[in-house]
Amino acid sequence: MPKSDDANYYAHIYNDSRRDNKRIRILDSTLREGEQHPGVSFSVKQRIQIAWMLDAFGVDQIEISPIVSADHFEATKTILKQGLKSDILAHVRALKTDVDIAIDTGATWVATYMGISDIHLATKLRITREEAKIRALEVADYIKTHGLKARFTMEDASRTDPVFLVEMCKEMNERGIERISIPDTVGIMRPRGMYNIVKMIYDNIDISKSSIDVHCHNDLGLALPNALAGCEAGADQIHTTIDGFGERSGIPALAETSVALMLIYESNNKLRLHMLKDLSKTISDYTGLETSESKPIVGDSAYKHKAGTHLAAILRNPSAYEILEPKTVGNRRKIVFGELAGKNGAEYLLKLLGLETDHHEAETLAHGLKELRMGDVLELYLDDRLERKILNDGALKLKAEE
Ligand SMILES: [Zn+2]
């Protein structure tokens, strides 16, 4: 709830944060989409560990594909036995034989997908629209006669004839398929486009029977904005992966999505945001893919401030340049001293070192740092203790020297 003493107060008003007033759910696909990223392959043990972490973090659904290999089948089966709170979805092709494999894992939720754009029908499945529809509906009926909960993904929906897309969604809706996923498989939507496509489907189905997922690819860097626009049009679940990796440029990152939902959409999720940095680190360890240091929320530089005028403001009140406390997402605030330190920065640095200082010395040090031309010379975590020290103790003598 916006408060007038909150530095973000007016931003929340511009954002109209409370407008939608609904909870937007998260499905994490690190174990499915994530593993489709070139070079990424988890061990069975790692998959189980990731599922536990995602469950503890608080995502609503976790997706894994049991059909990829015997290993994946094993992992799916084991994860299903863990008694996690998140739904575990077995992700398979829209084929009865695949659904049988999902059933064999013990899954109660099955997610099937079929490319329904003309290009996917022609080049991938080599069937007509009519044949695709018959196949999809047979599979939907098959899933329902087995008493399973289901999601159907209209792959390449954003490039599908709207008449056919709505027809397929209505059929699934009538069959009581719990969730219909609208993906922007190739990442060609702009937010308004994603809004329009989801709105069209939302207006044409009985929303008490089926809810809508959005699965947006990041080929133009618009995955998260598009997914959020889809939710403004009626979808209520966003697909993510930890750090956002997936096919090609991936999909929305779990960290950015979670924080956007809770901070600027005021969605009432119970997510343990403080796990985000650790989740990112675990994935980076498992995949060997480095997290970019400027990555929002979890990057090492996400809360790094170069000393100078920023630092003075940050020390008085971090809200001057930060939208949240780094520790709420498991990250840490850092300050950097170097050639841009300026007189303020140099003065703080001298104080930190326990040196009595006057303006002249600070100026000399600032000048010296600049002359060194070494870029960033010193980097420090600005934790609570250090902050208090700087703020409360003007002279900042180290205890030992007193
Ligand atoms: Zn995808």
C-alpha cells in the first residue's frame, strides 16, 4: 500500500499498481525450458534440488519433461514423490503415447503442446489445421478420461490465424482443460500485441473453467513486459526460468518477474524473495553459465554505487537510488571507490580507514585517485554495520585506535 513517506510513492501512483488487484501466479520452467538452453543439462540430483528450492521459494507450478530421456523420467517420478506444495507438471507432446509416459510418472498434472500456426503445421507436424484439431482434442479427451488436470499450450499462438486460435481455445475450454497457455514462441510480440491476443481469448472462453498462462520469449528483450501485458488482459500465470535462460534468448527471469509482481503489481504472492540471489548462484554453478554482473536483482552490480554524489545520498537514505533493500532479494549493497570518487567519496574512504581528515586531504586523495587512472580501486560491501558506523560516528575512528 503506497505511503506518503515511501520514496516510491508517486511511482506507484503512476503505475496504477493496484489497478488489477489480483494475484498473478508463477510457473517455473527451469527444468524444462531451461534445459533447452544450449549446453545446459542437469543431473537427476540437481533437478530434484532445483525443484525443492523452487518449491521453498514459493512458485505455484513447476514444469519438467519426462519424455526427454530415461534420466528425466526418473527425475520427474522422484520429484513427484517429494510431496512439494507446488504443482508438478509433466510436459509432453500432444500425443497419447506421451501422455501415457506422463501418467507412468505418477503425475496428476499434464501439460501438452502443439504448434498450431500454419508454419508449424506445415514444417513441423506436416498436418492440416483440421488434422491438428482432431489430434489435439483426442488427446484432451484422453487426458480427461484419465482424471488428470491439464494445460494445453497453443505453440506459436502469436503467429496463428485468430479464427483457428480462438476455435482451438474454445474446444479446450469446453473440455474443461484447466489451463490454456498462450506462448509468444518466437518473441515477436510487443506488449500491446500480447495484450490483444490474450484479451481476445479471455473474451471468448468461460474463464471459470480455464485460466490463461503466458509464455513469452525474449528475442527482442520484451519477454517480461509482454507477459505482464498478457496478465493485464486476463492471464493469471507467467512462465519463468531461474535467470531467464531457455531456448535462444530465453523467457522472463524468475527474479525480475517475482519482484515486479510483488513490488509494482502488488500481487499477493507468498514468495521468499531473499532466496533469489542463491537460486541464481545455484543455477550458475550447475550450468557453468555466468550471471551477468548487471543482471537486475541478482547481478553483482545490481546494488553497486560508485562513490561520489550518489554515495552521499545513499548513505543518508538508500531509497535515493534503490527501489528495494538489496537484502530482501538476498543481494548486497556495494560501494566502489575509484577515479570517480570525488571529494565526498574520498572523505568517506579516509573515514572508513579511521583517519582524521579535513577537506584538503580529501581533495588530495580524490585528485590522487583520478590521476591513478586505474578505474575502480576499492570495492566494499556496505552492510548495516558499516552504514551505521558512517552515519552515527562522524569522526569514524576505529575502536582499536581509540
Ligand atoms: Zn519456450
